[in-house]
Amino acid sequence: MENSLEADRIRVGMLIDDVEGTPYQQCTLTRDASQGALLSVPFVNGVEQFELPSEWFDFGTASPPDSLLFADPDGHVTLTGLRFRGTRGLVYSLGRLDARVAIFGQPRKLEREYRVKTLRSRIDGLHHFAAFESIDIHLKRKADRFKVRVTLDPKGVVEAESGAFTVAIRATAPWDAMDGVGFTTQTDAELETTCADGATVDDHIQAQWAVRALLSLVQGTQVRWRAHKVLDDQFPTWMLSGEAQKPSFVDVLYQRTAGDFVAPPAETADLRWPAIRLADLGASGLQRWLDLYSDPLIRRAVEPAVEVINGATRFVEPRLLMTVLGLDAMGYFRDPLRKPQTPLNTQIERCLWASGLDVSALGSVRQVAMAIAHVNNDIKHPDRDHRPDGVVMRLVADLALLVMRMQTAELLGVQDKFRRVRDGGVDTVVQAFERNGVVIQDKRFLST
């Protein structure tokens, strides 16, 4: 079997701590849906053979090692960031550990933590956003039909810099060429971060988070991480002779994104038409976004909306509150004077003007901003004598999220691209108020 860890797989093997004189310890390696790699270690209390795991799992002074190496006939798994997850049984006991990072490869040396050069990730929507065209098709007539030769040349790449990292969106393909009479294929795209001096997996993922945020905002639908893999000389390709050769990419299971891996596949139809594409931005636009995202004020503005898009909650009240919280922060970012205690409606009005969204069917920009602020405050404050109904909250939440997404287009200078691609979506959000009989009265959105 492959050196992998599917959700329903149980691997039985040995734990190695790389300390001379320490016996190997039997264990099982499984996958927890939300916590990633999970080790279950059987041991017998009071028996010298199991002195080491007894120390790891002592309730009062549990002290598991920072890293361990798992080995079975299918390969090695390097586990770092180990955490005590409990134990049961007084004599015949079973202790559990989870790992923040699991690297499916054998290292040259077991370390507490690894600083790796390159990490690649697959994430929903990146293929459609990148829209790389790296397919060459050659037709050759043979008898009464054509023979097709398709070559995938993954040469497309857009790069930018983010601190110590080079961030690249790169075209990838599982094979170089294929002959046949007829078949369907496409190139894929992966997100890559490279750090010349090496960085932890946590730092690589953090550097990639900016692109996840961008994808969420331009797609307007949930995007999930689907795979990570690292490339570094610390994880070489091992020959049967024990000789180390040039490294190749090895899979990584990362605790923070483990839940995404087992989520249902994304709906292609939801991802097919991003509001803007990578070609609209180019390398300069990607660099602009990474620079913006490095500003704590921008992150404070966009992160609540990004998490709303990515399913932070199913309830409309927190969806609306989180998105308006982002608009408040974005309005502050847009204020050249950065005045403190500016009214919420003023910050929302700044965002509405910047979005370029035509809200004339609802009222003036100022009226709409005031009405959004009132709905937000009517939800937040229990002493208010008015509580908006569910229809009003849903419509305002959708409108606020659209305005927030359009901030990205304006900041990147591609407003015209956003509106051209998503005109139908923009019109639908605004027209939904009329279809549901929701109008502005007394500075509030009310159902008629």
C-alpha cells in the first residue's frame, strides 16, 4: 500500500525516538477527521520494557517527545508537534498523541521541528482562478479517423514575494503526453511557497493564507485545502541500498487544515466563474495583494468576511455581524485621517463608494449605509425596540458581503473586470430586496 493515511485506514507499526538504547514501541497510526495524525500506543504500567511510554502518558507529568518517527512496511512518517491526548487503563494502558505536522517521508535525522524549503498546496478554486493554458493538441490522420496526441506542458507560473517567501501559482500536470483516439484532460494549478533559508510548515501555510483569502473573495464560495507536500533535502529519496538521492515531493498532513481534506468535493459550478482571474491581476496584481494582506488593518477587515464565505457559521445573525465588522475595519483603512470612534454608517458609506456598486434602486449611498448600520446595531443591542426579521437579515448579509468582496477588486484596480464577469450576481443581490418587498423606511430596511 501507499505511504499515506486515509480517513478509514489503520496503520500498525513501530515508533522510533532516535535515542540510542531506547527500544522501539508498537503503536497504531490513524487519522482523526479534525485533528490529523493520531497515535495510539499500548503499554503496561510497572513493567521495565514500557518505562518510556509510561513516562509519556503519566497523567500528572505527561511528557511526550516533540517528535517521533513511525515506521511500517509501507514507509516512514515523521511526526512533529506531538501533543498528549489522554490515556486509559491502570495496568494495561493505551495512550494517545496527536501531531501538528505529519510528513510522509524518512528524514536524514529526527529533529524537533523541520524548516523546509518548499511547500506546495492544492486548494479549491485555484485551477479556475489561474486558468492556465498549457495543453498542446496534435492531430494525425490515421485510416478513417484522427489520432490525437495531447501534451501537457506545465510552464505557466506567476510569482510574487511575501517577506522571506516566494509565492507562486504554478501550472501542474500528472503526466507529460498521452496518445489516443479521444479523452478529456486539463492542467491543474498548485500554490507554492519557497523560502531559501527554510521555514516551518506553519510558516509556509501562513504565507499561503493570503492566497486562500483572495480565492475566497473572488470565488464568493467556500474553498478548502485539499493537499500539502514538501520538498527539502532533509527528506531525500531513499534507495533500497540505504543511499540517499535527490529529494522529491512528499505528502504532509497539517493539523490546522486536516478537516478540509476530508470535506466533500467542491461543486465545480460554484467555482467555474471567479469574479476576477489571475490573468486580470498578473504578477504585479498578485504582488499588490500580498503587500496589502501584510497590513494588519487589511487582514482585520477581510478575514471576518473570508471566514463567513468559508462557512464559519450557518446562522444569519453572526454572518451579518462578522461581515459588517469587516466593513467597519475597511472603512477605517480607507479613511486617510484614521479618525477614532467614527460612526459605523460613515465607514460603510466609504466602502459603498469604493465598491462602485449601484444601489440607487434601494436609495442613496448614504441611506443604504445608514440602513445597514441600523440592522447591525438592532441585532447587537438588546435594548433596541426593533429586531429585523430573517428575510431582512439575510438580504443585508448578502449585500454587505458583496460590498466587502468588491473592496478587493477596487484595491487591486480591477473593478471593471469584477463587474463584467459577475454582473448577474451583482444585480441579483440588489434586486432581491425588491422581489422580497424590503425597502428603506425610517433609516432601516423593513419588510412591507
